Amino acid sequence: MRLTVAEKTKRLRKIISSLEKRYGRGNFPERNSFVEQLVFYYIFYHANLSGARKALKSFRDNYVDWNEVRVSSLGEIGATLQNHSITPEAAVPIKEVLNGIFSTQNRMSLDFLADEEPEEVVRFFQGVPGARWDCARFLISTLASDKEFPVTEHAKRVLGRLGLAGPAAKNHETRSLVTGLIQPKDYMRLFFALIEHGKRTCLAVEPLCEKCDLQPLCAYRQEELKRLARGKGKKTAGKAGKKKAAAKKKKKTKAQKKRRKPVDRKTLLRKKRRERARQRRKSAKASKARH
Ligand code: SF4
């Protein structure tokens, strides 16, 4: 079913309010630097919003700066994360991206990006080892808070399943779709809501649809329900079919039994006599006709 622009806008607003009801409203932590903003994004990928905020605060309180975090061991960074129930494995990408920034900049700062055009920011991150493909877009959206909707893995997947973006939609197509449908002030609300939903419910593999409040709005789920219903229908037809097949089999077996019934000797001789008599009558008729 194709939705009009007005329907899509309405649907997107409904999605935001429904997800915020479930996961709470997402807000950026107050920004101290772009590096910090980026680290927050990395933590948030492995934690819920409040856990990510608390972990970020721990890094702020317990380390002199982000360079100290960079040179710390994975065990130390992991322990800080673990204090907030975040998997210590999240330390690996954080350390990698911090090392990547340092190796390209020779310092631990990204503040120069504030003056760059979005495409320059994207280009810069393409050259940073360990940087996720979507972190550039995230930072661009934070540079001017309402510049654009940052498309991420989770956002793309959830919007695709909800039927708002095509399954093969490119990042820029998804971005312009959202940009055209909602107000810039709502980009970040949608962004946080989609990431939370993608991490907790609309998982990449086997989404937890039964627990999802968006089921009536979701094209993927509606298709799945239809498929299930078709499967059930087939099952019922199968039952009737089974009965029919059983009756047919019974009939067949009876006929086979009948065919296989042993013929006694007397009947056989009678049959042969009858056949011979028929042959005789036939030849007599033929000779009569000749004379
Ligand atoms: S119903 Fe399922 S596929 Fe659709 S948004 Fe919810 S979790 Fe994702």
C-alpha cells in the first residue's frame, strides 16, 4: 500500500510518540567537545540512554581527558563501562576510534569540524581508522543540532520494516525522506527512538514483534501475519485433504483386494468352456456364410 506524504508524516509522528512512551525521550548530553559527543554515540550503541549518560559521566569524572582514555587499557575502559552494566566489549570500538582520531590529527580534538561542510565531515571520517560509517552523520546533525536527520543502521532497518523507506533505500534517500516529513526539531527525537527500538525490540535478526507497539503500523509485521494466516489456511485444507486421501486409499485397497481375490479351479474351467463355446459358434457362423 502506497502512503501519501501526509499519511507518512502522521505515521512518523505516531511512531515517535509511541516509542518515546516506551523508551523515554532522548536528549543529548550537554556537549563538551565533539570527541565526547562521538564517544557518547559509541557507548549508546551498546547501552540504553541513561546507562550511556552515566558511563560518559564516569569517563569525565575519572579521566583527565579523552587522550587518557585512549592510552588506557581495554580492561580499564571496559571496567568503567561495566560499572554501568554495559558490555566491556564496547571498549574495543571506543579505543579504536580514539586511536584513529589521534593518528589522523596528532591530537585528541575534532572541534575543527564545526566549520566544515557536511560532505567534508563525511570525507574526514572515511579516513579515520575505526570510525563507524554512520558516526559522521551523527556528528553532522549535532554540529547544528537540526541540520539533518542522521541515518544509522538501526534507523534504516526500522524505517524500512515500517514501510516508510524502501527496503533497498540508500542512506541519502532515507535522510531526505525523513527531512521532508518532520520538523528539524524532531530529528533527534526520532533518531534516539529508532536506535533504542532497533537495539531492544526491532532486532536485525528475529525482531521481537509480539512485544512491539508498532505492529499495526508495521508493513513487515502485517506481511508476516498474512503469511502465517495463509500457512494456517493451508493446514485446514490439509486436514480436509487428508480425509479425502484416506477415503481414496480405502477405496483403492478394496478394489485391489477384489482384484487379488483367488479364482478357484471350477470357475476357471467354466470360464474356459464358455470361451471355447464362443469360439465354436463364431467359426460355425463364418463357414455358414462362406457356403
Ligand atoms: S512490529 Fe516487528 S518489525 Fe515492525 S517495528 Fe515492531 S519489532 Fe520491528
